[in-house]
Amino acid sequence: MQQLFFESFQKNASRKSYYFTYVLLGLLVHIITFPIYMVNRSKSTYAENAMNVKQQIMDSGKVIQWQQQYEAEERTKAQFFKQSIIEQEIAVKAKQLAQMKLEREAEKTLTTTGILKNSYKNYFSNLLKQPLFLLITIIPGIFMYALLLITSNPFIRFIFERLLQSVFVIIGVATLVFTILYISPFDPARNLLGVEATPAQIENFNKLYGLDQPYLVQLWHSLSGLFTFDLGTSFAGKEDVTQSILNKFPVTLEIAMFSLLMAIAIAIPVGIISAVRPNSFIDYVFMFVALIGLSIPSFWQGLIFILTFSLELKWFPATYNPNNWMSIVLPIIVLGTSITASIARMTRSSMLEVIHEDYIITAKAKGLSERKVITKHAIRNAMIPIITVIGLLFGGMLGGAAVTEKVFNISGIGSYIVDKQFIPDIPAILGGVVYIAITISVVNMLIDILYAFFDPRIRSKMKKS
């Protein structure tokens, strides 16, 4: 365990943000270890060892060779850019570069022998390798050690960083939306109480909901509830905002999930077929239908579906009923039409780029069938942009498809936010915005994780970083 903490600290403490966080979370430990380091710093032999290593390198004649090499490079650079060659300046510059390389080589040599540079970071990382030190400091430094454990794995560290970024995104979005609502000309009291409300009634309303307080006070009250999951009470109906969102989330999630599954099941095969047979009759037909799907407004399609399949044919209910699964079919098709078209077009475009790559031609030259080349090589490498589009569309659907929900009388997130924004019901709108920000942040994080699953190069970069 101590080796794990040592490696995690050494690897991540080079980034100032992590180093500062380690010190802050383990402040009780560092208050004791830093004075000890200051006392023992004068006893360090690093400077003496570094001087000896530098002298050995200089005696070997490498520094002179480096200086001559840098002089030649500087002359070549000056000739290429047609600059005047001043030997004295070139010699000074080459000497500086040679000295810098000498410092680096000496530090590298000492590191390989286990002698680290005399700094508090290296001193503390060496303490982490001692089991007794770990045993003594595990309680006061529990939060620091927890962070070291989290950041020891590159994938867990990546997820942790994205979650942390999401917190700042949510706070920023909530602050921006609150500010816009604060300076907007809409008056919640007047809109709710009516035009005949007296000044005394409006004043009581503003006092009851804290709307008479300064901007910073109102902002603090709104943001502080984010960390306790208490988004307050809506102005209209006095509903608990958090509970209202939780009640409306399942139906939005259900429609979004089924719409996405329908889109993926139809769009990806269509896009692949169009890419494999470009400029054919099938390709033209598929892309023409996809263009129609992108062009049809959702509200118009919903109304046509209601008139045709509900009122005329009486196959499906015209409005949503949670007790009748048939009532969700039309909203799923309407919501899935445009995203099916978008995914199909992106799949075709991405596949066309991939199937002309050299490794696809090589696979065909080896005698692999077209089916194996497409399924084992082309699709996997074409999935990155497709996943991006799917994630963005899914995040938008989870944010609430307000038009579709309004057409089919679905009490989901989208219609909830639309209803509240005309008051404006500040707690309800902020709750909806926070929900959308959380949803999109989580979806984007899942997209990045899927990137690593489909592309081994991304996994390699994550490990190296």
C-alpha cells in the first residue's frame, strides 16, 4: 500500500493543482513534516552528489561535444532563416543550452540511483514508503490518502476529474441562469398574484420568498441548496422542486431510452449499408428519407400522427397515459425520427472515411470477406464520431423534449421547465437547469469512457497522462 501511495504522489504531485490539494487535505500531517524537512534540509547530500556527477560528465568531454553540437545547430538555423551569424552570440547560447542539458543529465543520473532532488515533495514522497509513517498519519491524513488512492488508477482518476469538473460546470450554469432571471423584466409576484394585486401583497410575496434581498444573498441561498439537494419550493403550487423533478424524470428517461434504442437499431445498419454501397439507389433512398426525417418539425409530425393513428385509425391513444403502454409508442417514434436521421447520416459519413483507409485495403488484400472487414475493422474505428452524436442527442432528450411532451400531454422534465419559465418560477427553473447540467455532464463522461473502450490509443494516452 505504501508503494502505491508513493507512486501516486510522485506521479500526480508534478501537477500544481494535485500537489496543492494533497497538502490541503493532509494539512495536519504536513504541519508536522514540513518543519522536520526544514531542519533536515541542510543535512542533505544531494547538492554534493550532483556536483560530483556534473564533474564526471564534464571530465568525460560530453559538455564540450554538446556545446559544439548546439553551435552547429544555431549556425544552421541562422543560415536557414537568412540571419547574420554572430559567433559570440552563438557561443553564449550554445553554452547555456549545454549547461541546461548538464543539469538534466545529472538529475536523471541521480534519480536512477535513488537520490532525489532536495525538495519537500521528494522528502514527503520518501516518507510515504515507510510503513510506520503511514500507520501514524493514516487518521489525520485520511482524506489525503483517499485522494491518493483514487488518483493511483488512471481510469478512476479520469472519472474523478470529470466529476469534479461537472461540479464547477453546474455551479457556473446555475449562477448564469440565476443572474439572467434576476435582471429579467419579469415579475414573479405580479405574474402569480395577477394585475389586481396590491403593492402590499406584492411586498409580502417578495419578502416570503426572499426576493427583496440583495443579489448576492439570493444567489447564495440558491447555490447552497445544490450541495444539500434542497432546491427549494416552487412559487407556483409550493411544490418541492427536487421531488417534482424526481417524479417527472422516469417518464422522460423512458421515452428517451426507447427512442434512442429505436434510432440505433435503425440508423446504424442504414448508415453502414449506405456507406458500403455509396451513390447507389439504396444509398440515395436511405439518405433522402433521412433528410426528410431531419426536416420534419416534431410538433407537426406529432399532430399528424395523432390525427392519423389516434383519431382516424384508433390504433394508439392520442395522449400519454402511464397505465397504458400503447400511449408511449407515438411519442417514441416522433422523438426518435430526427435522431435516427442524424445518427444514420453520421454513420454513413464516418464509415466512408474509414473504408478507404490503408488498413482496410490491407485487410481486403489478405483475402478477408467484405462482411468481416466491415464488422471487425471498419465499424469499430468509425464508432468514435457516432458515439459523440449519440451522446449529444441522448443528453438533449434527457434534458426534456418539450415540444413532444407538450403535443402528447406528457408531464415530463421538458414541459415542466417550459411551464415554469414564463412566471418565472426561479427555484423550479434553477432545479431544471441543474438537472440538465448534471445529465449532460454524466452523458459526456460516459461518452469519454466509451471512447477508451473502442479506441486503445485513448486508453494508452490516459495511462501515460
